Amino acid sequence: MQFFSLVGLGCLVFLAAAPAQEAKSAATEHTLAALPNSLYFVVPPRRPPAEGKRGPLLVVLPGGTGSRDFLPFVENGICGQAPDDCTGVLITAVKWQPDQGIIWPTEKNKVPGMQYTTDAYVRAVVAEVEKTQAIDPLQRVVLAWSSSGPAIYPLMVTKDSPFQRAYIAMSIWPGGQLGDLAAVKGRRFFLDQSPEDERTKFFHVREAVPALAKAGAVVRLSVYHGEHGWGEAPLPRIREGLRWLLGDKPAPKPEWPAFKKLVNGDFEQGLEGWSTAQAKGGRPMVEGTTGHFEMAVDEQQKHGGKAALHLTKTGATPPDLVVQDVDDLPSAGKITASVWLASNGAKNAFVKVWLFGEDDKPVHDDVDLAHVTADSGWRKHTKTWELNGAKRAVVQIVMVLGGELWVDDVSLAPAK
């Protein structure tokens, strides 16, 4: 499943941007005798809770490899944004296999050789920490990102979860594995995601927000910009997220980013945004071409603007493709695609629009926007589809046999 490859890759880029440990760490290292290979760190509060009072607890499960290498960022960065009387905890991931793909295994997503789940691990750490720290059980917060996010969602939807509040960033939404969400009623979620993240696509948070809210959770959407990782000044965002989670204010209405349009459909920026592929061995998408296929920008033969795409192929099958993915489609309604084509000697060429929904399965069988079988001057082709829950689209320009094809003004947009 695509799910596993995503969580295993994690958020390694963040290490380069993590703040350095400027002073000696105040964190203390601990293990649990009952859980082999367990390792966690307790970051003491900057000041103890007032006499007779209990303070918040912030439990962090790092993304990426989930290792102790994240301690400087967690202690100085994340815990530094929490209230002064908050105790911090960094739980590290257990490596059960040398090539472990699932960093934080769960009851439904196991790793060979694992001796306990992330759920059991976190519960045991919380219980142990609270033997020595004055913690308000209603002020526990769990923070997870990337590889740890899919393990925290199952913990948050259980009836006896130790947490009522969660900050989850750049994570997939494992909705199909969660079952009944009734237990999240009244619980608070701060979901932090970037529409430019190509590793954990934005459609995950588009699914998570309404699903949790429908079940009665209080869900706040946070949108930042940049690639996968703690980009765009994360500390103020984390500070605001923790402040909101530890309060009782309602969540503002989500402000969703605009539909991510197909880029460079007029080829005015050359071939930017487009890539090549071929059909081979029953697989529709293999990077590269057959070697009998050329793509170039033509500034002479064009429909409009300064240029068009010119495809030339000699020989026959397998098909050669020019491809672009479009993520984060509108949640409902229809979508319209259009393209201008001209051809010379192209006997079997297509422009296809694939719409993919849950589990990356196509939502339509009728994917042909245009089918070229004869010579033609510039001609426009347009088609509209119901989205039917589609999360992403793939636009393919396909040459099965030889000939020349000119392509211009490709568009994909919500139907008016």
C-alpha cells in the first residue's frame, strides 16, 4: 500500500533546520523495564506548577526515524513553545527490524518481531511520568508529525485514550483503519499541513477535518507553505497550536487553499511541470521513454501564446506518455478538462484524464479527453466529469504509434 511507503520516508529534511542545543540539556533519560528497547526523555517544566496545582503534559513522538536525534529540537523548540509549567516528554521509536518501513507500528500495522504497539508504549510512558510529575490529566497533549501521525490517530479515537488534545502535522489520514470515531466527541485536534507537501498529500487533511468534526471533535486547520518538513517558521505555529489546544475556544472555520491547478498547460515555461513515462510490462507508468520518442517546445506551430508542445515518435508500441499530476482536487462537484491538438501522421494518440479516489483507485472508466487517429489542424477537445470523491488527477498525453502531435492550452479546472 502507498500508506506504508509514505510513513516510512518520514520527515528527515527537518534535521537540517533543527535548532542547535545551545545549553546543556535538562532532559533526563529513561527506559521502561517491562518494555524492551524503550527509551524516552523527560523535559522538566521551566517552573513548577503553583503549589497544590498540576501542570500540562506534552508528549512528542517525532517523525522521520523517530530517534533521539530529535531531542534538541523537541526540548528547545517544541517544548519551548509550551506553558512554563508544562512537562515535556520525547518518546523514541523502537527499531524492530533493520529495514523497518513502519516507524511507529500499531495493532493494525505491525512490524515483524515487534513486542508491543505504539499505543501500549505511549500509555506506559505517560503512566510512569505521572508517578513523579504533577500532571493535570485533562491537560495532556500529544504532538506527532509525519511517520508518527498515523500511529497517534488510532490512539486518539479510542474511548480510553489518555489524551483529549492532539497536534498532528504533515501526516496521512488513516481513516479507513480507524473504525468508529464516536470517542473523539469533544476532543481537540490541531492539524498542520502544507498544500505543497508532495510526500503527505494535502487531501489527507481535507479528509481528516470533516471526518473528525462530523464525529464531534473540535478541529482547527493550520495551513503552511513549503515542502515536507517543519518549514515556514514552525515555532510560532506550534506555540499557537499548543495555546489553542490547552484552551477551550471553538475552532475557527477552516480556510482551505485554492484548488491546485495544472501548471504550464500552455508550455510558455518550456516543459516545466511535465514528465515523461512509458507503458511497459503491464505497468502504465514507468519513468522514461522508449527511445523512439522526442518532446520539444515549438514556437512556430502553436495555437496561442508563444509556444506549444511538439511530440514526435517513430516506431510502435509500447506507448510513450507525457504526464502531470494534479493534487488536492475540490471535495465535490465536477471538473472540466480541455486541450488544443494538431496532428500529422499520428494514427493512435490520446489525451487522458484519470481521477483517483480512495486507495488510489480510479473513480471513472471513461478517461479519454481526446483520441487522435488522423491528420488535423488545431482543434479543441473538452470534457467534464463528476468528481465522485476524487482526490487527485493525472493528465496523460499518450502516443501509441508513430507520428507528430502538437499540444497547447491544456487546462483542468472546476466546472462552472
